[in-house]
Amino acid sequence: MADDPISIFDAWLREAEAGEPNDPNAMALATADANGRPSVRMVLLKGHDDRGFVFYTNRESRKAGELAENAHAALLFHWKSLRRQVRVEGPVSHVTDAESDAYFASRSRASQLGAWASEQSRPLDDRATFEDRYAQADTRFAGADVPRPPHWGGYRVTPEVIELWEDRPGRLHHRRLFTRTDTGWTEGLLYP
């Protein structure tokens, strides 16, 4: 029964990109702090391959702090219109500076400036403060490329477990559980 779950994910993601109305690459990212207190938020998948699933963020954000304390995470892709979901669990590491630089360079200028202006996850006294910080970044980099801030970069979740879930009539859903071993993937089924 064993297949490559990354190949199946690729096919499902292509179907989602063709049919989902908004952000087919959206995924819930669950982290926990050193005391095991969980936190979850939506982020965007910006790359994946056999090494794992990549997202980018401010490395001084709450999620980054939790990942520094507990370098494991869970991801959930839910494609409601396709009636499918994918769960991923595994350790998290930084992507290389070269990968972070390349992705940052591909972002819109507004997003690049926003990365400089935002103290992500920290309290904000007034929206005007953020807008002023954005204007200052725009002035600072006027007429030039916007470099990647030193506090901004990517993370890779290396999958140890991948569950592929498909909706079936009568709640008789189909759940395939893949577990990474030293020699590849093993597959089993889960009751719905």
C-alpha cells in the first residue's frame, strides 16, 4: 500500500491551486512553548520538497519564540472544496540565508517594507505608529532594493508523520498515515 506522501501532496496541492477560491497554500501552523502551551495561526506554504514544508516569518515573532523553545510543529492544510486535508508533524529548522534572501527578493516591495516596519506579535499602541514605521522604511530604501531584514527568514518543517484525509459519504472517511523511517515511508490506515 505504501506510496510517497510528498508526491500525493503535490498532486493534491495542484488540484487545490486549480479549484480553491483563495490561498490554496494556506496552512495552520501549530507550535507550543517550552511549557507545552499550544498556539496556532495561519501561514502560507512557500515551498516544499522531500526535505520539508517551508514558510517565512519574522524571527522575533511569537511563533518564532515558541519554535526556539520547542523546535517541533504541526501543519494542517484544509481544502474544503476538495473535501481533503493533510496533517504534517515534525521538527523545525531554519532554511539557509540564501533561501531566505531569494524568497524575500521575490516579494512585492510593499511586503518587503512591511517586514521592516512590523514588530510582529508585539503590542501596537496605535495603527498610525505602524504606518509611520512603514513610511520611514519606504524613505530609507527609496530608489534602492529592499534587503531582507536580519530578523526575517524561513523555517522548514521536516515531516516525520503525514496524514492524508479524504471525506467520504456517511462519515466513512479515508485516512492514510505515513510515518518516516530510516529507509523511507511506512503507511497505515486510521479509523475515521
